[in-house]
Amino acid sequence: MNLKLKRDGLKAIDGHVLKSFPRECCGLLLGKFGENVIEVEEVVGADNVLGSPVAFEADAELVFKTIKRAEKSGLELVGIYHSHPKIAAYVSARDSEMMKLWQGFAWLIVSAAKERVVERKAYMPKDGEIGELEIAVM
């Protein structure tokens, strides 16, 4: 399965990641689910209310309002992104636990050093398994 992102959306995510460094950042991916593809139409950055370098939590009210707004415009929540400052873009134990609550959504993890994005990886938890997604930039 592919996760398709627009170039400007990816640029917005990278900017959020670098601005938030050395804390984790997070945000929402809005778009549509297709056959073997998740198309991201809009990226919505969120404040990490934990302000932590090793954990994230988006403001619940922002998540709720964003999902409602997306539904009105024909989009849906298709994924979540967050950063891993100073470590690889892998599924951490905390990520794995959170993914159990958000099955069927794409998880984009962006690894960052002080002034650069190091790597990006996307995952999809489904039926108790976590599979890696291919990232395609449009």
C-alpha cells in the first residue's frame, strides 16, 4: 500500500518537525482511502501538548474540530504524523500502544537531527499487525 503526499504537504510536515526540534511534533493527515493507496490532501499541524522529546499528544479539541471540518469538505482523517528527534523513524513501544487505538490509519514518522530531516517512514496498523507503507510524493 502507498501513502501519497503532495510535495507542499511534505514540506509543511518537515518544517513543523524542524521547528519543534528537539521536542516531538504531531499532526493530522486528511484525505481519502483508495484501493492500495492513501491519498493525503491536507496536512494539519498540532501542538504537542506534552511538550516532550519522547512522546506526543495532540489537543483533543483540535482533533475533533479537524475531523468534523474534514467531513464537511468530503475528506476524512487518514493518518497521523509525528517526529522522532535524534532517533530513527521506527515504531517505538509507545507508538505501538497508540497504534492499537488508531487501527487502519497511516502513521508517518519523521526522524530529525538538529537542522535536517534524516528519514521518513510510514506504517499502517491493521488486524494486530503493523505493516510498512511506501511513501510517494506527488
